[in-house]
Amino acid sequence: MILGEYLGMQPEVVRYRTGQFGKLYLADSSRTLEFNVTHSHTMALIAVTQGGSIGIDLECVRPLPDLEAMIDTCLSRSERRHLDSFPSTLRLESFYRYWTCKEAYLKALGVGLDRSLASVQVSVTVSETGHEATLQTSSQEQTDLAITSFVPHNGYMAAMAAPASVRPVMKTATLPD
């Protein structure tokens, strides 16, 4: 329905294709609209833009019994050191912030979790407008992506990666139980 609204089409005529790693695209390649969808538990987010590749990730913040192993697997050495500097009460939330930033970036590239989260390094900073993540990558990939981390609802963490020059639109929805 949301894409149909942006395209000026009835929702039932909007067609998709799937990229190599599962990212959805519009089947009509002449359309410049890019979108990405994510969901976790009872919440879903969709990000839409006409300005280039976009990725969004959402996670319900919940205890992880294997948190330390996930930190070792998903974060770079410098990210782990930075995370270790936070109070223990912020450790879980901060891990999810890193996770969502990295996954949003990989989704914008169209590779998703087919690639290791540890291959991407982000630096999370707090600004007056919220949390921003600076991407640090040594590859030739898309480095003009701006990553924004945000809390769409209490108990959730999200991040969006989009070209710094565009203003994507996000819509949230609560999913039925």
C-alpha cells in the first residue's frame, strides 16, 4: 500500500524482483524509487527514497544469552573497546545500536547478512538530533551513505543507511499478534 501510494498505483499491481541476496526491488527498473523493509516482533519499518540505495534494520531489544559471543563475532576490536567503556546498564542497548547500523548498511548494499557484520565498522556518536553513526570501511563500496540510529518505539532499536544527499521517508506499523 505504501509503495503504491508513492508510485501512484494500486497496491495489487506493484511488482517486485529479488536481488542476489534477497533484497526486494521494484520489478519495473525504470522506477527510481528505492525501498527497504524490516520487522521485529510486533513492529515493522519501511524506508522509501528516490535518491539511491537504502537499508533499514529494526531489532527488539531483548536479553541475549550469548551476548559476549555475539560481541566477539560482530564487532571489530575498536568497537569492542568502545562498547567496554559504556556502563554495563547500556551494554545490551549499545550492542543493538551497533548491530542495526551495520545491518542497515549491508542491506543498503544489497548483501544483507550474507556478509559478516564484523566487516563493517561504525562509530556511534550522539548529536542534538539523535544518534548518528559514522561508517568506516576500507573497501570500494558505497561510502556516501549516512547512517542514522534511532529508537522508533520503547524497547526497539533501529538504524537506516541512505545517501547523505537524500531525505528518506520512514513509516512505522504495528503488526498483528
